[in-house]
Amino acid sequence: MPESPTSFCPVPEDQQPLNEYEQLKSSWLFNWTTQPLGQYSRKLVWVWVWGWVISGPIAAASFPPSKLPVKFALAGSGGALFFVLLVLMRLWLGWWYVKDRLNQDTVSYEESGWYDGQVWDKPPEVQMRDRLVVSYQIKPILNRLHKTLLILAGLVVSGSLIWLII
């Protein structure tokens, strides 16, 4: 019996885009985006709170909390948001990379090292499967990250306006 196009794949297991997606989805940081909105938000707030450990003392040195409490709070909050932004950018880049790998008609891979790169043309069935994963699994994650980044931008703009007013 001849092999179906989806049963033979020369790409090593860990370099197949669908397996990369599964690994990313189950990894510690990247699974935050697959959790319910409340858990996802709590994890980002957790990063923001820990960001205060670094940004709080810097803000306190620049704006004494007893004399300039609003500027201290805005500077510390803005500094802590920087750490949230770093986490969000890491999440965005990881999911975007896997989305691109799944959307491509070919898969670039290495058999044993960087010097022997190969390309495998995906059969139509694999292309369709991968594009369905992108449409129904990854695009909602990227949309969530996009909305989160917009909210973050809104917070920065709001903080900046408050800073200008005071």
C-alpha cells in the first residue's frame, strides 16, 4: 500500500511546525496566552508587581514618595510596565514565528546541523491542517496579545497625560 503524503515527512520531529506549536503551547511562559482571561491577566499583573521591585527604588530615588507621591507612582508604574512589555513582546515573537512556520507551503529544516539545511514541500493536506491550526488556535492568541498591547499603550498614554497635568 502506498504511503499517504501526510505519513512521510522527512522533517525531524522537533522541527515540524505542528510539533513546534504543541511545544510552544505547553511551555511555561507561552501557555499563559492559552489560559482563561482571568488567569492570563493575573499573570501579567504578577509580572507588573515584580517589576516594581526594580522600578520602585529607582522611582523613589528620583521622586521621593513623601514629597511627590503621584510622580513616584507614575514613574514606578511606568517602569514596571516595561517588564510587562518585555514579556508580551517575547510572547508575540514566539507565536508569530510558529504562525509563520505553519502558514508556509514549505518547511525549512536541518537534518544534523546548520550546514545541511533542507526544504520539504508540504502536501496540500498538511497545508490545510496547518492553516486551520493558525486560524483557530494561533490567531486568537495573537489577537489577545494585540489587545493587551493596545491596553498597555492606553495606560502609558494616560499616565503621560496625568504627568503633564501635574
